[in-house]
Amino acid sequence: MPTAVNTATYAAVPIGTVPTTLTINGETRTRAIEPWTTLLDLLREGEDLIGTKKGCDHGQCGACTVLIDERRINSCLKLAVTLDGADITTIEGLGQPGDLHPLQSAFCNHDAFQCGYCTPGQICSAQGLINEGKAKTRDEVRELMSGNLCRCGAYSNIVDAVLDVIGEQA
Amino acid sequence: MNRFDYARPASVAEAVQAGAGEQVRFLAGGTNLIDLMKENVDRPTTVIDINRLPLNAIEELDGGGLRLGALVPNAETAWDARVEQRYPLLSSAILAGASPQLRNAATNGGNLNQRTRCYYFYDVATPCNKREPGSGCGAIGGVNRIHAILGASDQCIATHPSDMCVALAVLDATVQVTGPEGDRAIPIADYHRLPGDEPWRDNTLKPGELVTGIDLPAEDFTQTYTYLKLRDRLSYAFALVSIAVAMRVEDGTIAEARVALGGVAHKPWRSTEAEKLLKGQHPSPQAFGTFADALLAGAVGQGENDFKIPLARKGIVRALKQAAEATPQSQTDKRVA
């Protein structure tokens, strides 16, 4: 029989929630999660990791991009309960003030943002792009960063920043 | 999003058992279903999380084909070395769609089963025969720039939004499904359907049936092919018109040509009758134009989408030229060769 989640094996778990274990930025935690909670809402409201941004909430803007098992994903379209056992990296896990990730430094050096709202998603997406290893040229970076909108229009500097880091790692 | 019961079956048999019931939905990548639930277009009472089922591999088939597991992400499929080498048309079409993040989450089965992006289907404040049978169609006489020019009915003019499925139509893929009555195989041409007087049915799946995989027969369209996608933005936009072509050219003449269109109908649009017009022809704008007219026979505009008819005609001619010359459209460098 399928796992009957409403009669969960954990007696202490509130009715209707699903015990879910996630490793977020290296820290493993188990939570009782309502199944309709998106990963985005869990991160922002449950875990107080507000670096990940809610833009459109419909998978159209990329502001909510995080890495799940090193792959970039729109966290607004993932139910957290479906990710039991996953390893999640948010912008907070990539770098911190004083210990910036190379992409964060490159975004600063290239003035790759204005308002900054899309930036955590841009940087997580760029890390996913680097993990995929498919983008080498400017055209390829432009195409494979197309899932992240920037309403300030910092695109050309974003591409410069990403190319910079790809070049350093080549 | 409405509240629902959540189940995570461990086997396909358990999933099928749990899948019985009208308001039960299988959840895979979630990129379409979660969105529809947020919009209140879909309000399942039970969500069956199928992500742990063993349908996540790409396997060799006897005879040289490939089986694409229903749960393999679109990105993994497009970048699989076997798919890239043997079915570059499929890789190209997948990479023309959505965004890298969406392709990482969206699965092959989910791509087949995604719903239309018709504005009226998505807006619960408007009538839509697909969402609410009998309520009417807002798109007919309404805002219909993205809508169908072929195979529509007086009840629905929605289009199927997939790029992947347009390539699958050309590759003569077969959809493997399982359900309460057992396993069956559905040719891709019979999988999606035209709206007719039952526009709420996107495809020919029976209640409770689950897609398990997509079979690709052995084919040799590794040079003379193309996927040309025409849209409002160069990336991350649905097709206004897209054209998939697979061709065999022998001694300067076309031995076989297959063409399917996306963005123009409730299913990938293909006519094997019209394709006979290309057989034995020398590649030429005249031959391509004659074929385009045949494939587009019966096309009807709805007002705002009238432009799609001449756009499709020109796109077909251009795509056939790309395929014949073995210069497939790059999905990175957007210049149309």
C-alpha cells in the first residue's frame, strides 16, 4: 500500500504533515511539513533563509532558484515533502560576508546588479550552469542563463561575471 | 493551493492502485501541476508523488532504439550522450523549451502531459470548456494570438505547448503506459488528440493510467534534421510556430521527409499524406512550398493569430532547407541559417 501520510508513523507529528529530512547548506534537519508547502516557502518562512527570493511564484522569473543535489531548480514549483533526503544549497550556503563565493565577488566586480532582488537566483543559477559544464561561450552563457530575469536589465554584466568565473575555473 | 492528501508509493503497482479516483493526480517534476494548483485551475484531493518510482533510466531497446524513462528529467534526456548522438532532433527540441531550471525538474512523462498555456484555461474567472466543460470558450473572439490555426473546434482553440512532443511526433515515438487494465503502448500520433466536443481531454490516457516511458525506434536522422522554433522572445518562450524536420537525402533527392508543427494545434501537427509530396523531389523552395501548402491545408485564423498561417508556411520552407542542407538550427546562436 502507498505510504498513508495522514496516518504517519510518527505519533508526535501533527495530522496532515509529513516528516521530511533535508540537508540545507550542510545542516541536516527533520521537519513536519504540510504537503502543500513549496520549498521556497519552507526556506523563507520555516527556516528563515530569506536570501532566496519570491518573484513570480510561477516558475517564470528564476528569483527562487536554489541547488537541489547540485542541480538548479525553481524552488517555487517544488513541494518540500517530495525532497525527503535531498541536499539543498541556497545563496546563504554559497558564501557569506567576508567569505564570498567567486560568483558573488564577480557580480560585485562587474556591477552585475542594480536592485539586487534577482541576484541570489542569478548566482545559484550560475553555479548550476557551472556544474552542468555546457556553457563556454558568451552565446551559451546567455542562453543557459535565460531562466533568470533581471528587470533592471543588468544582463550584459551578469554574463561578464559568469564568464569571468568560468574562465578562472577553466 | 487547496489542501490535499499526499501519498508516496514505492512501486508502479502501488502508484496505479493509489491513482484511482477522479481528483487524484500523479506528481512528478511539478513544474506544471504545482503551477495549476496555485492558480486553482486544478484542485486535486489526493496527490500521488511518483518521484521515487524506478522509471528514471534511459535504456537500450532491442533493435537499436532507446526507452526514455518517464521520470528522467528533460535536461538529462537532452544531454544524454546516446540521445545527443542518435536523436539530436530530440535534444534540440528539448533545449529549445522552457529554462534550464525547469528542464532540470520537468520529466519526460510530465512534458507529454502538460496542459495548454491558453490564457483562459489559466484564468478561473473566465469561461473555458477545457477547464469547466460547457462554460464556453473565451479565446474564440477573444485574445487569441497564441491559439490554434489547425484542428480546432468550436469549443476549444487551445494549443499543446510542448517542444519535445513535436520532435517525438517526427521520430515516431511510442508512449508506454500502465494502468488498472494493464500495460499498453500508444503511438505518439494517437497519444494527444484534437479538442472536438471533448476539449477537456488532452490525450487518450484512460482514467488512472500512468506513463512509464517513451520508446524511440532506431532511426538515422543525425545530420539532415532541424528544430526551428519561432517565438516572441529568443529564449524562454512558448512557440508561436515550431517546425521539426527529419529527412533522408539520397543521390540529391529526398528519400524520406517527416515534418511536424508545434504551437499551431491541440497536438503536434503532422500529415504523412502531405509528406508523400516530398518523396523523390530535389530539395527546392518550390517543392518545399508545395508541401507547406498541403500541410497547412484547412488552416483557419482566429483574428489575432492570423499571422501564424504565413509564418508557418515560411517556417516550414526554411526548416526543410535547413534539414536538406544538414545545417540544423542552433539553439544557442539564434541566427536562423
